[in-house]
Amino acid sequence: MNKEKFFKNSLIEDLLEEQNKNPKKYLPPQAIKKIAKQHGKSIPEVYSVISFYPRLSLKPRAKYVIRVCKNLPCHMEGVDEVVEAIKEYLNIDFGEATPDGLFYLEESSCLGLCSLAPVILINDDIHGKLTPEKVKGILKKYKENS
Ligand code: FES
């Protein structure tokens, strides 16, 4: 089996694709049931994969999911100030969505992008070498383009 076919058919890839199609970027029960059937898995088996994989969510989030790395390299490069800027600009805390359903903020373990610290992901978009001013400008652009 070639690599492309393997990943195209993997359970996690299908769950991520289904999640990305949802406007609230999560996996509702009907989506889980559908994917379980497609892969010949039981629903509890699929739930166990979802609960193990942090990028998958059972909780409704928002159009844009902001994932912030708070591990040591990002911490050393000033992620706390970036987080404060995000929270102040959007008026939300970790685990919350903006009332307009545009942004959801969540903490992440290392994103594997340490050379770009401090770094965040907004859905699949990488934003690195951030400052409080830079992150506010980025969020403003997402708002304007929505
Ligand atoms: S420590 Fe932040 S991306 Fe690795």
C-alpha cells in the first residue's frame, strides 16, 4: 500500500476531515457513527481514538480553532504575553469560544514547530515568531476575512 493511500484511508485522517467540515470544528455523534461504519469499527473504538488524539474534539468549538503551545521553548520566547494579547483581543479564556462563533482558544502540547517559538496554529495555518502586536494583527485579518 502506498503512503498516500494509507493516509487517505486512515481513521484519524477521516475523523480530521469530518471535523474540519463541521462549522464548529468538532465531531458530533452522527459523524462518529458514520465514520465507525465506514471503517468497520465499533462506536466505542472510535470514541477511544478521539479521546486519545488531542486534535480531535467532541465539544463544539468555532470556525477558527487557535491552538497555543505553552511548552518550555515557547514559554521561554514569550508565549505568555502572546496568550494575554489573544485573550484580551478576543475576550475569551482557554476552552471558550467568542460569542460570534469565530474563534475558540485551546492550549496545546508542543506543535513540533519549536524553531518558530512562540507559535500558534489557527486551524492548520502556522503563525510563528509572534509578539502581542503581531498576533492581534493576525486575528484582525481572520475577522475581516470572515
Ligand atoms: S515548544 Fe512550542 S512548538 Fe515546540
